[in-house]
Amino acid sequence: MKEFFEKLENIDDARQSQLKNVLVLAFVGDALYTAYVRTHLAVHSAQNSGRLNTLANKFVKAGSQARVFEELQEQLTQAELDVARRARNCKLHHTAKNASLEDYKTATSFESVLGYNYLAGNIDRLIEIMRKSVELVKGWLKNDCANK
């Protein structure tokens, strides 16, 4: 996984200018997290693609991302917290259809932290956060199934 993130071309040119725009960081972070979740599910599950898509949506929806961010917030560095704060306070041009504004802003903070780490070249940290977030959601989903 790390090699994939490190081998994208021309990333160094974009890093400095894009590190300042938190909504661009969120845009990148959303794509990275979605790809990570889908890859993880595809590798670790024998489900068909329709079921994998339904499952992936449970991981990447704003409510789940907001909950993950709240759980991981204490483990973030000061730089990551600064990016998250800027993202949360940024004027959003749209919101999610199926999420509260608070969850959407918190999810945007989470995605911005991922995008920040990627564009800053902190690939090990990016993977660490994504790995922890997937494990959290898997635990919640397992508990939900057990409680039904």
C-alpha cells in the first residue's frame, strides 16, 4: 500500500500550494480513504461487488467518519489538529444528504487530516490513521450485528 502512495507522479509540485487549502485536502483525503476501504474490503472479504459496495458505504459515510475522528482526535499531532480545526471552520459549499451539518464538518476534518498527511509526504502516518479507522468501524459493525 505504501508503495502505491509514494509512486504517484508530480506530487511534489502540488504539495506546497495545496497544503493551505483544507477543502482540497478533504477532497484528496476522501479519495484516499475510499480507495483504502474498498481495497481492504476486497482483500479481506469473499463478498460480491454489490455487497462490498454496501459495506464500503458504511465505512465512508459522514457519520462513520465523524465518529472515527472523535475517537482518534486525542492521537492526532498538533499539525493535524490545526488542519482539522481549519477544515471544520471552513465555509462549506454543500453538505451531505444523509448527515447532519455537524457530522459533515467533522468528516471533512477527518478527510483533511488524511489529505494533509498524504500531500505532506507522511505516508506511514496516513496508513496508520486509515488502518486504525477501518478497525474502529469494523468493531462497531460487529457490535451492531451482535446486538441485533
